[in-house]
Amino acid sequence: MKRIGIDARLYNETGVGVYIRNLLHYLDELPPSDMQFYVYVLDTKKVNVDFKSKSFIIRPTTSRWHSLAEQVSFCQQLYQDNLDLMHFTYFSYPVLYGRPFIATVHDVTPLLFKTGRASTLQPLIYEFKHLVFKFVLSSQIKNATKIITPTESVKKQLTAIYGKKIGAKITVTGEGVDYQLVKATSSNHQLPKSSNLTPKPFLLYVGNFYPHKNVERLIVAFKALTIRPDLQLVLVGPKNYFSERLRAQTKNPRVHFYLKTSLEERIGFYQQASALINPSLSEGFGLPIIEAVYFNLPILASNLPVFKELLGDQFIAFDPKNSKNISEKIAGFLTNPPTVDYSGILEKYSFSKMTKTVIGEYKNLLMSKNPHGQVL
């Protein structure tokens, strides 16, 4: 029985957390008979996992990502568990871990957008932490036995930064629609009672509020619209320093923040929105984009290569650095709403397919030989 470790310390987070939860869910649906999974979590009380398979062992750890404890205690724990293969699901990992491992690299945003505005830290501390991050990521890219990316766009970015040679060990898996969202959409859901949106039309943004998400420019572009004075802008995401700072700056009564919404409330927004809008400056995949496809929503989004990879020409593209262009594309959408055809997209991008590909990589690596000539 081969031992495979899975880093699930970000299980309860957005973004990477969705990836981890779906990976574990579909692994549990089709667990290989010759593998045992060691799942490392920060807080067992908050990790709502009830594995059907006996192939899973939950391993608590107190070592948070981007910490000294991760580099020392977590590394020791992994060695003690004597794993045949470790899967780091995030770009933070113990650099002294020398056994075979897979690394999932979701995006390269922190390398492309180095700005203290994306942090609550003091400038000198932020600068130091950013240098550490660059070192850790470079080490992970160099030492990983296999690298997983969600899109070809991220693969191209990695090879452009770290060299074409690493392309040979990169596998693109895709991602998909969260199984929890699919399960919860068996019925219609209502908007939060406090919303007062119905029957007003609204554009929907779903995601974080970090500076590279570009929501601030979206709000500026929305304010400049001269048609449809009844149109609203709904911003859905986590409640944290960045969302609260932006909300405090926003005085437009037609812009509404809904933070810490439930899954059912988020589904209600998707079901009743006029369109999804995503002004991001950088993405590795775009989970809200695929969720909008699932709900057959028209999409207005940045002209990023990754969105073109996911959607082809089935979205209204704009220059995310040009608020006037964003306003013009919204106005064009309102004047002449498009008919969308998302056929084939959900068949191509799914967490179930992703997990099958990951399992295939596990098997390939466990059957291969490491640099010392030993079977893993």
C-alpha cells in the first residue's frame, strides 16, 4: 500500500480551498485500492470531511502556510509519516523536504503583481516576505517531481519565468464547478432578504477583493455608465481587510457589497443576475467564470489569455486597465445582450476529470524511478 500525503491545510479557504475540497471529494468517490491518503489539516473540528473510504487518514498539524513551523515541524511530520509521494496543493511548502512530491501551482499572480497594497504588512516586512516567497516558489518549481497547473496559460507563464525545461514535468488538469454548488442547485434560491434588489437588474461580481482583482476600477467604470440608471452592481466575496477597505471607499448607492454569503445565497445571485463581470488583472483559472457557465449567465471579463482559453469567444472582453473601455462594453451589453453558447465547456472542465488526471499522475510517479534509481 503506497502512502500519499495531501496538503489540505487551506481546506476552509476560498480558491485553493475549493480545489482541495473537490480533489478530496472525488478521490473518495473513486479511491485507488493500492493507495492510502494522509490528509494534513489545520483544524479537524472545522474540516467537515466524512470519508466513505477507509483509505483516508486525517493528520492534524499546527503548522500554518508561510510560517517557520511549516519549514520545521511540518517537514518533520512528513518525514515521520514516511510518504511515498506528497502532494503540495499550494505554493507554500517546506523547502527541506527532499522526498518525491507533486506541486499544484494555481497561478503566478504574486510574481506579476508585487505590491504592498496587497498586504497589511509594513513595507520592510512585506519586502522580506516577498523575497522568501520567491525563494520558496522557485525551490518548489525546481524540486517538484511533477507540477500541476489548472490551465495552459499558467503553464506558459511558468515556462516563461523558469525556463522551457520545466515544461516537460507540467501537467494541465483543468478545474470545474464545485460539487457542493452543484448539489445545492436542485432548487431555486432567493436573494438575501436585506438585498432589496428584486426586480432591479444587476451585474454580479464573485471573488476576492485583492488589488489585482481590479474591483476598484470596476466600480469607477460602473459609476460612469450613463444608461440604465436602475442597474445595480453586486459584489460578492469574503469579509476581510481588503473588502472592508473598498466598501468604506465606495459611496455609490447602486453598488452593493455582500460579504460572507452562504452557498445558497450565492446561488440566488447567480440565478437572478443579468450577467457576471470579472475585471481581474491576473487569474490562473477563474472558478466564478465556470460557475457562470454552469448557470448559463452572459459573461463580461478581462481580455486575459486564461479567460479566452476557458471561454473562446463566448464572452464580452474588455481592457481591464481602461475604465472607459469597461463602461463601453457594459453599455454595449445592455443595448444588445448576446446569446451565449457554452456547449462543451462543462464537459471539458470538471473537478471529476481533474481528479482522474491527478490519480493518473500519482500512479505514474509511484511506478517510476527516482533520481537514485529506486522505485518510488
